[in-house]
Amino acid sequence: MPPRPLGFTGRSEELERLLPHLSPDGDDTAALPLLIFAVTGMGGIGKTALAVEAAHRARARGWFPGGTLFVDLRGYDDDPVTADQAVLALLDALGVRDRELPPTTERQYDAYRALLTERRDRMLLILDNASEPSQYLPLLPGTDHHRVLITSRDRPDALPVRQIDLEALAPDHSVDLVTRALHDTDERDDRPALEPDALRELADLCGHLPLALQIAAGMLRRRRHRDIASLVAEIRDAGDPTSVLDRGSPGTDLYGRSLVLRPVLETSYQRLPPGEARLLRLLCLAPGAETGTEAITALAGRDTGAVLSLLEDLAARHLVMPVRGSNGTASAVRWRVHDLVRVFGVGVVAGDAGLREEGEAARERVLAFYHRWADAADDRLRWLPGREEPERFGDRGQALAWLDGERAGLVAAVAWGREERFAGTAVRLAQCLGEYLYSRRYFDDWIAVAEAAREATHLAGDRLGEAIAWDHLGVALREAGRAEEAIDAHTCARDLYRATGYSASEAMAWDNLGIALREAGRTEEAIDAHTQARDLCRATGDRHCEAGAWHNLGNAQQEAGRTEEAIDAHTQARDLCRATGDRHREAKAWHSLGNDLQETGRVEEAIEAYGKSLEVYREFEDWYGEGQALHALALAHEAADRPTEARATHLRSADAYTRANAPTEAAHARTRAAELPE
């Protein structure tokens, strides 16, 4: 049996699953005709190491007094070992050689099975690195007395085999693997302790793949006088970890196999049938780390049934991984490609003109898919009574659920707008995401989306599109707490709208500029900006825009201490929202009106206003708005000397803020509740 892996780490859960099956007392596999187990996973994931470690631990417990037989079938080499060749090695290990060896292959198999049947001491047979069932099926014992452990990159789904699928290591286990590898060589190597952040980034760049981590550890041992950060910088600058790691590979592992990454990926890819190879290439080009079946169908340009079948085949080969959504249902399954496989696939496409065009066409299809449904979802989020019903999404919840599921891909796809071929659709997609990213408070994503759209529109000379992008960027920056940058962005938007003659949009930019000025403490300037916005809205007859300007004007007046004027402005905003059917903005007007009433000591009227606001926020699943309304309501209860109601309402506010991805506000609400008596 091969030596046990040094510094074996990170697979305790898989070992705990595997070892009970190998135990002679285990009976949970008794229904199977053979006691066969398979460890499967992508190349370099550590299948052999797990199998050998399990064998050593099982032997130490006395489970296999007859010993362990190990055969490397080299299934993914250019010249794999056949079963006929392997049986000769097994007979030799069992003591049958030279003149005792049967002259024909058939009789050799008979002798092999007879020996195993006769041997009463239980044995473990490890058939390592198998690529085809034909390599190992003839080698299975004719008895269920012994155990068989197979390792393969392909799941043997057609056979009654207990399987343990290996995935990439957890980040902490990746760090432990490299740390132990360095300390096993030199306990004085303190680089992991001195550079924890660089070590974690190195593990990320290696995709938490044990083979890549092992190579990286070998390189660090060789370059012991350089820091970890230097290797991280090399890999990051190259953009392809395999090129750096393979170039610096320290040689072979404990089992005599070359420590190289790219050949492992190449052999897996080259063995694929054309349909699977094409889908894998295209999936490597998909935006986002995980992609839904519907988006992959658009990417591939094929029907859903055919794509699902190909995805399942690729998953059986461990080249893609199905990931269940939060509700755990099959319909929510998304598909992930390992980072190193993705980089490899992108390289394959880049190296061939025909494949590049195939990939560009696929990216156009998925971008068009994202734009179509993001536009429909955005229409639903902005929908008002009397408007045409949006396509596909029957209510706000359905639109939000789709956007939540596709968010990473949508944000990444907008970045394609920096490429001329995709700029137009990517910019239109960006304009569909503002309302969603604002309502869900994903401000970092919104800044990235707006920046990409601004660059794309500027390069294309699209001044109106650039104005929209500047305006969206300003709101995102403001919400992220960067008010001065937001002022600059809204000023650019306002000037571009004015230059292109879009008065209604100029009014919106004035209004957004006013909010940013108020956030920066420049209240009187904010009042002037909102007044400009209101007057422009009136001039263009846009009552919806006018309602927003009245509301924001009232907020600025309230902050300036002009509370009676603020009450009038917020009442105007509420009435206009009600007249235009804008329920969501009506909720905000009620909330602000409640603040004004609270300021003037009209607490019971304020509580009533907050209650009306809260009702609508819940209707719209606006969790942040709900948290704000509950917080304000709790303060009103405090002012009315009702501490019990106030405490309970603060706790409800904390729950709403938590759902809204606002941990700071949630923590503040809980602290406030804790300060009040129960």
C-alpha cells in the first residue's frame, strides 16, 4: 500500500462518512451485492489521499488482517492500465507469479477470484484513478467478504456503489494544509503566521484545490527566503494560476505523480464528447460564480431538456457542481464551475478564433436574456395601477425572487459593457437594476454597475445614457455614505440632462442633488435644489416627479427647523402620491409626515402616520422601510411613556433591519430595546 499522505487535513467529514462503511461490523450496505465504495471528484481534489488515509486508519483498527491491495489504473493517462494488466499485478501481490501464473487471461481472472474467495482474512482492494468501468469491473471479487474502494473523476452512477463526492476544501482547511506542509519541512517557517491575509488569498487563487495547494506549498518551500505575498502577486498578475504553479512545480508527489495542474484539466476536457465540451466552454464564460439553468439555456442556445442532460453529465464528471438554492428544491438548482476549470475554459476559447466567435455569440444571448427579464422585473417593481401589466412576473415578490437569484450574474454581465460589442445591451441592463439594488441595499453592487455603465456610455458618446449612469452612481454613492462624491456625480448628471434637453430628467437630477447636499449638511442649498426640481416637474406636468420633489423638500425643511413648512410639503407629497397611485412613495410621505408631527409634539397623530407607512412597507416587502417605520414608531411610544410597547417595537425593527441587510441599524435597535424595561 502507498505511504499515507503527510499532513493530511481538511477531510475529517468525508473520513467519518467512509470509515463506517469499511468497518467489518457495518451492515448498512448489506443490501448491495458487493461491498463497493467510490471516492469521486475532479482531478487534483485529493481522492487518492483520502482513500489511502482511510485504508491506513482501517488497518490500524484491525479491520483488514488480510492486508490491502492497491492498483493505480492511471485512467486519465495516455496509456491507461487495462483490467487484464491490473489482474497480473494483483496476482503478483497475492503471491502468484512465474510458473504458477495461469497461461490465459480467463484463467488468470479465475485464479484471482478463487484466491479472494478462499482467503478468510478480510482484505481491502483499492482501485485508484479509474476512468472507465471496464478498468475495474473484471477486478471485483466474487465475494462480499472483502471491501473494494474505487477512486475516479467520474461518478459510476450506473452501478450499485456507495459514493463519496469530494469538493474543494473549506478556506480554513486550505490554510491549514499549506501551513502544515511548510511546518513539516521547517518548524521555524513563520510565514503563515506573519502573512495570514496573503496565505488566505493564495488559497483562494488555488481554488482550494488540494493539488494546487500542494504545488504552492512546494514552491514556497523552494523559495523559502521570499514571502507568501510575492507568490500571490505572481499568480494575480498572470491571471492564470496554472501557468505560475506549473512553471514552478516542485516535481512529483508521494505516489510518483507529476505535480502539475494544466495536464489534469486538459485530460478531463479532452475526454468530453463534443456537446459536453461545448457547454463547459460556454459555462466558463458565464457571468457570476453560479448560473441558473435558464440562463445556461440562453447561453447554450439549446432547449432546456438538452442543456439539463448535458449539465448532469458534466456534474457526473465533476466538471460542474450543482448547488441547491436556499429553498432546497430541485427547481432552485444552480450550477458552479470550479475557479481553475473556469480559467482553463476561458483560455481554451481565447486560443481559437472559431471558439472565440462561438463564445461571443453565447455571451450576447445570455446578456439579452438578462436584459429581457431584468426589464420585466424592474417594470413590476415600479408598476403603478393603470399601467400595462409587466411580462412574466405576477407580483413584486416574484420579481424580487428572480432578481435575488440572478444578482451576481446580472452585476457581472453589466461589466461586459466595457467591450464595444456588448455595450448597448449592458447599459440598458444597468438601467434596469437601480430600483432593485436600491431597495435591497446592495450599494457596492450598484456602484459597480453604475461605474461600468458610465464608462460604456462615455466611450460610446451616449450623453443621455451617461447622464443616467451618473445619476444612478450618485444615489449609490450617497447611500454608501459618500455624500461629497454623490454631489459631484449628480452635478454631472444635471448638466448632461440640461445639455441634451431632457427637462424631466434634469428635475430628477436636481432632486437627487438636493438629497446629497442635505446628507453633506448643506441644508439651505438642498432646499434650493429641491425647489428647482419641484418647479421643473410642474413645468413638465410630471405629477409623479413632483410628488418626490415635494417629499424631499419637506425633509430638507424639517432638518432646517422649518417644521410647519415641512408638514405642508409632506402633505402635498402624500396627496400627489395617492392621486397617482404610487403606494410605495406614499408610505415614505406618511413616514416623513409622522416625523414632522412628532417634532411638534402631536405624538398620537405621529403614531397613526407611522402605522399607515408600516402597512404599505410590508405590502411591498420593503424591509428597510419597515425597519425605519418601526424604529420611528418605537420612539413615539417612548415619547408617550409606553416603554413596554417601545421595547417590543424596537425588537421588531431589529428583525426587519436584519432582513434588509442592515446590521448596524439592527444592532442599534436591539441596544435601544435593551435600555428599556420589559
